[in-house]
Amino acid sequence: MVSEANDVQVFLVQHPPFNQLSASQLEYASSNIFVAFSKSGSELVLNSTVDNPSADNNYKIGMLIIRSGSIEIRTQQGELVDRLSSGDYLLADTINNKGGESLSVFVLEDCLYYELTDYALQSLSATCIEISTLLESNKTQSPELLNNHISGSTELHVDHLVNDSYLSQPVKNAMSSSVISASPDDSIRSAAELMKQHRISSLLIQHNDQLVGILTDRDLRSRVLAKGIADSEAIKSVMTKSPRCIDVNSRLYDAHLKMMSEGVHHLPVVNNVIPVGILTLSDILRANNAEPLSLIRAINRADTVNELSLAAENLPGLVVKLIERDARAVEIGKIITSFSDGITKRLIKLATRKLGVAPCDYAWLAFGSQARQEQVLGSDQDNGLLLPDDVDIDDSYFSKLAEFVNDGLDRCGMPYCPGNVMAKNDKWRQPLKVWKQYFVNWIEEPSPRAVMHSSIFFDMRHIAGNIEFTKTLRHYVLEKAKNNTIFLAMMCDNALSHSPPLGFFKTFVLESDGDHNHTLDLKKRGTIPIVDLARIYALSASLHPLNTIERLELMEQEGVMSKEMSYSLIDAHEFIAGIRLDAQGRQYRGNVTVDNYLDPKELSPLVRHQLKDAFKVVRDAQLAMRIRFGGGVI
Amino acid sequence: MLYKLCTHIQQWRFNEKAIDTPLQPLYQEPYIPASQAFLNTRFLVLDCEMSGLDSENCQLLSIGWVMIERGRIVSSSAKHLLIHADRGTGDSSKIHGLFDVNIAGANSVATVLMLLMRQIPGAVLVFHHASLDIRFLQKATLETFRCPLLFAYVDTMVIEKKRLQLQGKMNGLRLAQCRQRYGLPDSAQHNALADAQATAELFLAQASYLGEGQASLSLSELSLSCAR
């Protein structure tokens, strides 16, 4: 008998919650699966006792997993509750609803499906947290499945997404695996030479293949130099004997804890007793977010646009790493934006080197996602120049400056703004009084079109130059916008034009235009509605933050929005933005053009359900916003 | 009725020879009536890998099987058995990924056939392109036990061929092509077990489309035959 993963296992392992199972659990699950086929149009019956009760291997169905084809679930009245396709699963309990109304399952397209026995499902839930959580949440959530009316707030289960942080990586991922060692009888001097030669900060001391000690930089300083010991002495007199070790299969947090509690910075990594590498505190830091620092350093040292663009090339790789490490979307947005800011500032400095010092003070402004610190890979640039109101400004200088910076940003991975909102466009390189006039026009005589085009300007952040200019303009805009109900109603109507992609029965409404047939636009339909919402509330109450999450947090504290709604929106934003980032990470890895489109089929059923919940939160919040601000222009 | 007649003739011809061999139960088993319902039948879906197509010079390399009961593939019944080869695996190892080194730890052909025979009584066997697999199985059984296997079987390729003829079509009959017509997913692996499972899924799909569907289907609608 050959033991190997069969087709069932190969399929299960790709789909949650089964991807969380261990190999033996997976084997157990697959051996308790019965495969069946139903042609389109037929009804699936999931009742417990199967047709022939006399058959010896009778089983109660616990879960149904769609292998291919699709099914739909309807209420007794024929209302559509959900559609499921390959990789989706259905708990039998959801259908044979205890007490409540039971549901019917119809085959939409020829369907090959797996039946997992109830007994196996229950046994798995005893050993697998993902499955027990699933069964638990099903108990509480079934009525919600039927309920499509607008309710207060929906809880989001994002917990499972916050799984492994970088510290739960195994030690072997972060350690340096070259074992450089010396004998305890070697001289201190030869040890120091060895360390210099290999550029390492610690040396393992082995005797007859046994680890007997460790010698570090710090030992050389504090035990040799500071005490005036001759470098011809043997290592054993100054080394740390029987050092603390860490097993190669431990996790980084174990290693980190050990370093903290022992007050050491180096841990030999052992496999049984054999040293296989060494882990330093900086290895752990590097496993976290040390790269952004080195990248920022590279940016600040670049002397030409070329060097700058070379440094910027490292950004996508870094971002993909952060995504894979499950960094929060809001943090990734801030990190990407901090690079854009850094690159912009550096470009301005390089421009100044080339063009000479500016003839007068000015402020470089960022708009849109850069202003909100919510950039993603490939976000385009939106910026402008704010000049003083003095007469006689030599615009040719600023025109050249803007051109230099805009071109540089484009070369560094921030493409030109398709709407031409850039400082090199004369319209967006103006004195304060002109800028003020722009905003007065938008706020006091708003037209739907103007509002649509101007919303990004209301997210404005100072990047370089004289910050007082920016402050003045920001203050002016906030004062004008506050309590201007017509303007807010217009903004509100504009925001409502981006609605979450939910059909009436909690099904996704997919984009079906052009290249992106049947995909979700996670930006337009997911994050933008939340961003718009937060902006409108913030403008209505003159709140200063620009970042959507910070706005939502402050809105709650200031009582502008209910606690439930703001928290739900924060969760929903994090969730949708996270999925968008994940998809972009995958696209980048797969060398596919990075965009905001996602085929919901690529999502696991679990995530898909949660995504629907997240969209529902957005829809509820939009309705509340319309009641509060909307003039009903639409 | 050809099926019934053929079964009786085989029983009569080899009954004596089968006595005191592991094949005896097969010859004493009452034959499965063609009127038996699909859902009440146990099917043993089988696929063999051989070192070539010519049964004179080539041999069995592995057998995979899986059971269908009450219209459900019973995953826990899946078996994949490798067989000792006297000669090297030759060209077909490129297709099946079976190399001499894999086969070194395999079972003797007698062991594998005995295991198979234990599954046969009461079951209808299912193959895709049955004649090829049966030719190899019978040759191996004759060489080992001096008596051929006796079993009832259906061929998913024959079922598909008839269906296409009724529709006036002439399409490909390879396993993957047949599966595609029922919207079944591509399978990534190609070994005896994976192909047996793929055949089993195809068979379930075909049964759903035959007559009034699985629930009212009987064996007579499946072109039941008897192995010789």
C-alpha cells in the first residue's frame, strides 16, 4: 500500500478551515468523506438518515464541501440566501435549522461534492480550533443568514486573520546558519581575527564537537580589553561557559524571551546538542521591521534620481514581506506613505542642489491617499505647490522644481496622476489666495461634478517647505466646510455613488466591464466608501486627522459617530484593505499587473462570508450618513 | 441477456479449476442480477498502470481502486498497490511517474491479486476502457492461479460512447475529455488510484444523467458485461 495524499486531501489542504489541519487530521478527514455528484436542477437533501437505513455504513452528514459546480440555498419561500461554489462548504446544521425555518439546497451547475460525516466533524472540532470556532459561530449566527434587513452593526470575525506575527516564525528562518567556531585553547587574538574575517559578532567555542562556550564582541571589550588581559591567553579564560541555547525548532518569541530574561544578545541554535547556527537580537529585529530603516537610509543617501529609483525598487518586495507577515493594512499604508514622503523630500533636496535655493518660502502638499497615509503599491501621485501671496514670484523656478519632483516620483514607482493633479500643472502651483478661492468655489457653489473632482483635495498634508502655509490653508478649509449643509449633502451624494457590492440577498455584485469580468473592485467598492464616509464626518466636525482610521477613532471620541458604528467601520476597513493587500501581494509575486480587482472565487468561503459582513457594515453606515447629511439629490 | 449467459458459461468452464484456489469464492458467488438498482450496488472502481500496451510483453505496475456504495465514493476504501516488476518499467514510467526504485518496495503480483479478489464478491467492477485493464488482469491471474477472474463490470468509456452516439456526436473518449463534459475538475495526479477516483467521479456523473437519474437507475442501463 502506498500512502500518499489523494485528490481529496490535495483539495482540502487548499481550503479553509481544512488548511489548518495537521497531516494526520487531514488524513482522518479525507477517510471520512463520501464523494457524490448531482446534476443541475436537482435538490440536495442533507437530512441525517440517508435513504437506506439498513445499509451498514450509515452516516449523518456534518458538512458539505463543494468540489466543483455550484449550489444555491433558498428559504421555503424561495428567497435566495446564498450561492456556493468550488471550495465553499455548508454545515448541515445551517440547513436543517433547529427550531427556525429550514432551507433548501438546489444544484445550480453540475456539482461534485464531498460529504464529511458529522461524527468526523465533531471529532475534528475537538482537536482543531478553527473547526470548533466555525461550529460555534454557526450556532449563533444562523438567524443572521436569513436576515437581510438593515440592523445596527455586524460583528466581524477578523481574529483568525491576526494569526502568526513575525515572532511566531521558527528560529531557523531568522538565524544565520553558518557555524563559525574555535577551540577553547585557541588564543583570544586568533578568535578576534576569525570574527573579523567572517564579520560576525560572536564565536561558538567547541571542544570535541561539543558546545562549551560562546565569545562575543562584548566579552572582548569587557573581559579582555577592559581588564588588560593579554590576547595570547586561551579563549576559555574569558568565554561565557555553557551558554544558553535555543532549539532550532523553537519560535522567535521563545528566543526573544530567553534573550530578555538572560540579558544576552546571542543564542547558539542547537539541533539536539549539535550547534547549527546562531541567532542574535538583531536577527530578530531584522525579522521584524528592520528593513524599512535601511531603506529609508538608502533614500536619504541617494545623490541622484537614478540612485533614488534604485532604492525605491526594493519597496514592493518589502511590502510583500510585510503583507505575508500579516502586518495591519493601516501600518502598511503608513509605511508605504513614509517612503513616498521620504522620496518626495529627497527629490526636493536634489532639485534644490540643481536649481539653487528657492526665491521664497513655499509648501509642498500631498493630496489623496498620500495625505491620508493610505497608499498602496503603485498609488499614483497627487500633489501641489502652495506659494506665498507676495507679488513678483519667479514661477519659472517653481515650475522647474515641480517638474523635477514629479518626474522623479514617476521614476520611483509613483506614476503621474491621470487627473493631472500635480505640482507641475500650473493650476495646482498657486499662491495661497488662489488656493483659498478654489476651496471657496468647491464649498460654497458645489456642483456634483466639482465635488467629485475635488474630494481628494480635502485630504491635504504638508510634506516639505514652510508648514505655516499649509496650516493656514487647512484651517481656512475646515472652517469653511464645517456646517455648510449644502456642500456636505453634495459630498454625501457623491460618496453614495460608490456603494458596496452587495446584492439584495447578500450576494456579491461583480464588475462586468472591460477586462475585469466578474470581479470585485475592492478599492472603488470597498475602501473608498469608508474613506469618503470618514472624510465627510471629519469635515462636518472640523476634525484634523487625515488618516481614515484616526478620523474614525476621533469621531467616536467626539461623539460624532456611535461607538458601534465607528468600531465596525474600522474593522471593516482593516478587513477589506487587508484582502486588497493580500491580493496585490499575490499579484506582485505572480508577476501580474497589480490592480484593485479581485475574483471572489479566489477567496476562501470563510473570508468571503466575512467580506460580505464587512460590506454590510459599510452599507449600514452609508444609510446612516444619508439620513444625517444627504439632501436626497440622487 | 448476453451478460447472464456469459457468466454461466464462464462458471461452467472454470468451476472445477477454481476449486481450492483463491478464486473459488468468485465462482461460487451468485451472479448479480441486471435488474439490481444502482443505489443498492457496490461498485469497485479500478485502474491499472502497465509498463506498456501490449499484454504479451508488458506487465502490471500498479493497481488503484475505490468503492462506491449507495451512490457515494467511499474515500476510506481507496487503495493503491504497487507491483513487483521482473523487467524494468520502460517508457511508460514517464507517464505514471513510477520508477524502478519505487517498485522495489512493492508487493508481488499474487498478493495484489488476492487483495483484489477479496473485494470482488458482490461488487460490480468499473473501468474506463475496460478491455485493456481486463486483458492484463486476466493474464496475470491465469499465470499465477491457472484460472481467470470472474466478475461483472461496466465500462465508463462504453457508457460515454453510447451517450454520444445517441446525441449523434463523435467526441474524444479519453478519461479527461469525458470528465470535462460533465464539468468535473481536472485532476493533477496520474497514478492508478487517482485515475480510479477520477473514473469513479465520472461514473457518478454518468449515472446522474442516465435515464431518470441515480435514484431509479438499474444495472441493465449501464451495459453490464461479464469478464472473460
